[in-house]
Amino acid sequence: MRRILGIVWRNFGQRARTLAPTDMPPRSAPFRGLIEQDASRCTGCRACAYVCAPRAISFTADGESGVDWNFFAGQCSFCGLCVQFCPTHAITNNGRLPPVGGDQAALRVTHRINYRACTGCGCAILPIPDAPFAELLGAAPTEEETALQAMCPDCRRRAASRHIHDAFLSGEGKHGRH
């Protein structure tokens, strides 16, 4: 009770002040802020939408040309889980605050992630983008790895089986049958 009266007494002599809509509130050092997405690194895996508890991130599928990554900052809790769980590092945050007032449309972001045609069968796929693919490999991809990257999972599986089959046959020719 004493502490409360002390706070009231200290604040009694000060005048009240309300922040203007353009004034930015103070933020703590670990504040994560608005997220940004690099659509050229996104594979559409939906991990970000899965971990987003307030459902600020969603995907809209278009069966023919690709998927849309949708973000609404008005729902975001700025927890940073989407940044942490994005396997290709397509989502980042730099501590920027969302706009305080104005049009709510400024809080909505949509990026298009276009399908590519599988080089094996021609079906629509979202392959691993070049930069994350090189990061996964730890070096620039070889010609064979780049060719596999542009294939759907079924065609990759068939190509891997062919590769094993060819390696087995070439090994058999060297050693002969026993």
C-alpha cells in the first residue's frame, strides 16, 4: 500500500501526456519486429504458417501457377518463430515497428511463389531455390545436383534408382560374376 501511495505522490505533480499516433513507443532490446519475406528463397513448405499461433501467416494455393504467401502484421505477435523455423531463411526480422496509424492495407503483405515445371515429367513443382540449395550443400551445386533440384520428388527418386542401377552394372562389369 505504501508503494502505491509513493507512486501516486510522485506522479501527482506531473502533467498527463498522451502519445500522438505518429509517436513510436519505446521498445526493448530483444524486440524482433516486423518480419520480411524473400519470395526468391521460399519453397512454400508452410512451416512458418504452421508455427504461427496467431495465424498472421497463411498460404493461398492456386493450382495452376503457384502459391501466395500472405502476412498480416495486425495479427502478428512478433514472436519470431516463423524466422526460427524457416528452413531456407526466407523470413527475417530487423526490429522495425509496424505502422501505428493509417491504412490497414499497409499491414498486409502478399508474395507470389511461382511453380516451375519438373524437368523430368513437366508437372508443377516448387523446387528448392538456388541460394538455400547451395547453403544446404555447403558449396556450389554440381551439374548433376542442379539437374536433380529441378525435378519433382518422383522423378528424383527414379533418377536416383537409375544412378544406383547404372553404378551396380558398371561395377559388375569390372569384377565379373562369381
